Amino acid sequence: MRGSSALISSVGGWVMMADRLCFEGKTALAPMVRVGTLPMRLLALDYGADIVYCEELIDIKMAQCERVVNDVLETVDFVAPDERVMFRTCGKEKSRVVFQMGTADPERALTVAKLVENDVAAVDVNMGCPKEYSTKGGMGSALLSDPEKIEAILSTLVNGISKPVTCKIRILPTLEDTVNLVKRIEKTGVAAIAVHGRMKEERPRHPVHCDYIQAVAESVSIPVIANGGSSDMVKTFEDIETFRVATGASSVMIARAAMWNPSVFRQQGALSVEQVMEEYIKYAVRYENNPFNTKYCLCQMLRDRVESPFGKRLHAAQTSEEICEVFGLTDFYMKTNAELEARKAARQTNGDQSENPELDDDVITMPVRFERRDYPPQITPKMYLLEWTRKEKLDQPVYETEQRTQDRAFQSTVIVSEKTYRSTLWEKSKKFAEQAAAIVCLRTLGLPEGRLGEENSGLVNKRKRDDNKCAPLNDNESATRKRHISEPPQEEEEKCRTKVVNGDCGQTTGEH
């Protein structure tokens, strides 16, 4: 992908346009587990990196994710069924972020690539990670001994998505084997190949084999990205070009040197680690990064100072607010948090609550989705609906759930007072589908649902306040009372359990 013409060529049935990511003459942030999350990627771009790779994400986990537009953070989130955000990206990096996956299955790799391709600049396959969590599933460097599978995965991706496909490998025991492998990889149509100049048995303490990378660069016509120079060669921005020349590569990918101080990409010279950490924290707070991930990355930057009094204070921090307190950024945290909360409140006021219910074959429907982040911990719409039916002395809500066979998505209906309610949107889990049905019922009836910022309804929360006014309870009574507050009792919850129905034939497939 060199040049700037409007139409370059056609590969695998896809037309390659000039705005596709170019891998020639670039510096890149390498994919690093637990490091390559959104704050680090954005910081690397700020300091001068041309391309940033996300951490390796496993195909099986990503295939279960749902793409969610996060209007509050202005991000696109890929959310797992357990509500964890597996991958978060934003518009600032869209044209320069490469999604790296761990995979050993062509079709599953394609499923994930199609899920993310509209939100990233390219898709990369990890073929170099020597860690057991990757290799035990046949992924990472385990693929190096199976060139047929490499070809199948890369060819499937190249022919299946519109974005560039790349891969990252380690060198093989012999120069000849390494060159032969990359020639086979080139024939799949990949846009570039990153080469870590160490064998899979070698570690950072071993010298990088620049001669292997140079041989690879001379043997193929696609861009080669040199990687593995952080210990031996790359300490400063100027060292990046020295490493590129020594390897004869088109571009350079930096891992640990950037992890220790991402301002290594800065042409004017690196900044102090203290200044870099503060800028990192600001991105972490702005994009609600997991505080334990934030702390991990900051500790990598501290390096040998992690056992200092300052490092121990950081290590003791458990929340983003506490991390900010360690760095004297409490005011920044409070201001940013207030801005985000204001956005959430505005979204709740002007968002999907304005949808009007419609009647579809005696079922009242609305296009709503359950967003866990919109509700306090241990508070859900199902709880509010159950409390309301108790208050009105009605039968408890009854839920029925369908599952589509083609994508295993769920859709639930809830029957309350002989009326049926359903969301027209399908969810990734049965629990979320039931919550969405409860939301439709509550909104149709004009009832509160427990969202953050919602005026106190006197349903669930009133029971908590009344319990707090009671005389002290013994341990058993206290445990029982708390269970009634936070969730329906087990006996009553059993009545709410429903059968999951096959979405195509209507047959019962099991009880949940």
C-alpha cells in the first residue's frame, strides 16, 4: 500500500483505497497485554507514534461481545456477556489503531474481524506470543509450526474484510525457515508483517537478531515492521531510526521502551516519567479505564521506584480517585467525573425514554436495551417491577425468553396483569433480555425503573430506608433482611424463571 492514488489495486475482491492504513516508514506502539489499552494508545499517538496496536484479545471472548456506542464517553465499546469491556476505542485513534487478536480458527477470526472492522484501521493476527495462555490454545507462536493454518487464517481475513490484514511473528530457528515462512505469508495478501527478532524460546535478555529481520525485509515486497529492540538498541527517539536501518525494515514497532515511557516517540525528546504518568492518568479518568489496569501501567513506568514510598502509595490505591489523590490530581478527577455524570444525566433525560410503546399482536413493544452502567449496583428494572407488583398485590411477573439460533441472541417477554411486554431489540444474554422486557413494562406504565439520577420512587429504596430505621437485628435476621432488599427471595425468584425457547421452531430447549 504505497502511493496516494485514489485506486491502487484489488485483492481478494476488495478495492484498496488510498485512505487505507499505510505501514511504510512508520513508528508503532507494539501490542502489549495489559498495557495497550485506550489511555496508552492515545498517549502514544500524542507523543508521535503513527500506529498503535491494542493488546492481544482472544477470538473466543471477542466473538461473544456486543458492539455498544457509549455516548457518555464518546467511545465504541465491545462488551462481554459479563458486562466487561473487552475493547474500547474512540474516534481519535480510528484511522490508526490496529486490532490484534489471538486466534487459531479462520472462521472465528473472521467473525471477530467483521465485528470490529468498521471501528479500526487494520486487523492483526498474533503469531509471536510465546506465553502459555496464548500457545495452549494453538494461538500465538504455536502457529509458527503450522504454516497451513497460518495461510488459512490470513487468507480468510484478507478475503473477508475491507480493512488491511497484518500479522506479527517471531523468527524461526533457521534463517531459511524464517524466509520461507514470510514468503508464504506474503502470498496470502497481507498488507504488512511485523517481525520480532527473537525465537519463541528467547526472552528480552537475549540479543535481537537484526540479521534475520534484514533477510526477511529483503525477501518480500510488503512492508516489514521491526520489533524487539527495546533492550539492545532503542532508548531514545533517535535510536528508533538506528534500529530501522540496522534491520533494513520499512517501519519500527516499540514495546517495552514505550511501556516505560511512551514519550520515546516524541521527536523533540522524551519527557519526564512524572509528566507522562500524569498525562496517562488524565486519559484513564476521561475514558473510565479500569483502575487496576491504570495502576499496572503506572507501575511499569515507575520501574525500580515501585518499592519507594511513592510507589507503595500508588500500589495501595484501589480506585481512580485514589490514584489521582496520589498524584495530586484530585481536582482534575472531580471535574472530569462531574462532567461525565452530567452527560449521563442528560442522556437519561433526552435518551431512549422518549420512545413510545407500540402494539404488535397483543404484545406491547418498545426498542429499548438494558445498559448495566445506567443503574446502581444491585438495582435493576426487574427488581423495581417485582416490588411494584407486590405493592399492588398482583401476580409476580412471568418471563419467557426466545433464543435465535443464528447468533444466539435473546429476546424476552414479560407478562404483568395479563398484559405482555417486549423489547424489539435482541440482547446477548438472557438476563439482559429479561431486564429489557421489564423496562418496556415499567415505561409503558409510567413507573420508575431505578436508573442513576432518577428521582427516588419509594419502591426498592424505601425498603432500605425503612430497614435502617429498625432496631438492631441479630446476624441471621440481618442477613435475611439484606437479601430481601438486594434481590428477590429464592422461592419467589423460582417463580420468575422461564423456559428458553428456540427462536426458529418454538420448542423448549431448557430451563434457566
